[in-house]
Amino acid sequence: ADNQFSVQNTGVYPAMFTGSEAMRILTPSAFTIEVSFKPESGGYRTLVGRDSYGAIAENPALAALYPQITPSNAIVIGFADVAGKWHSAQSADGLIQGFAFPNAQQGHWYHAVAVSDGTLLSLYLADVDAGRGYELVAQADMTASGSTNTALTAGLGSGSDWQAGNWSVGRGLHNGGHTDRAYGLIDEVRISQKALVPAQFLY
């Protein structure tokens, strides 16, 4: 429900993650991931993640999913599919304006939406404080990978503080370790097992 509250990720490395077995084993052939955020500046900032190690043979350190902000302030969606292929779509640099803690008033609220219909991977961004609606900022043709199954993987592996397939909010996983925390504010995360169109997005 719409409200006036959000999660603030800062200081002592907080994050949220799912504990639902039904969520952990999902391998949707199409999906939509939506998240609203006002980020702090600097580094890789993973907004929503999915824990895994070893799903991509060429780079086993990669987790299953990364909707994240890059150090160059681009926004990117990357994920591993069931066939072990990696897919990603990345915007131009400089689209995201972060803030230096605690000056949150200097940042912008954004809505980001990553959509996979099994063939195309699309990334939309709305800069709320700039008064712009959803814009298609990146897109990739997943058929170019030669994958036999572009469904999102449930991941592989486990660690002392993570299990493959669990979803996280505000942190990523790389090489089996928690990392790339999205310092700042995060709100209104929604995961759908179908490819939504812009008219169906939150906001």
C-alpha cells in the first residue's frame, strides 16, 4: 500500500531477505522486478538480489540476479538463466544522482523496472524528482546468447549466511559473500512471474 515510510540501509550493514521456500525455488520463464529507491553515492549498489554461486560456469562468482547501480551511476539488470547463460542490459552512465549521507534531500527518488519476457530483457527508469515518467533506458536480445532456456535460475550453492534462490533487498552476493549494499532508501519492491507492460507498473 502507498505510505510515507521506506527502509533506510546505512551504517551497520542491514538488509532484508526472503525465507519463503516458494520464493526460493521460483524459476519464472518471464518476470518483472520493480523497486523504488533514493540511493547514496558510490560503488556498486544492488537494489534487489538473488543468492547463488556457480550458476554461470564462466564466472561462478556471479549471483543469480543483480538489478543494481554502477559506480558510473548507470543502472543495470543482470541475471543467470536456467541454461547457465548470463543476460544483462545497462543504461548510459550518469542517469542516477546519489547523495552523501546524511544529506538525503540532495538525492532523487527513482522507480526502476526490469522486465524479461523470455526473449527481450528491458530496463525502465523513472526519475521522480526530475518529473520524468518511465523511460526505456536499456534493452538486450537474449536470443543472441544461444540459450536453450532463458528462465531465471533458482541458483546454486549455499553459505553460512545465505542459501541459493533467496531474494535480498539492499545487498548483493558475489563470490559467496555479502557485498554491494545499496545504501540509501528503498521502498515498494514487487516481483511478478510475468512480463508486465508499463501501464501495469507501480506508480
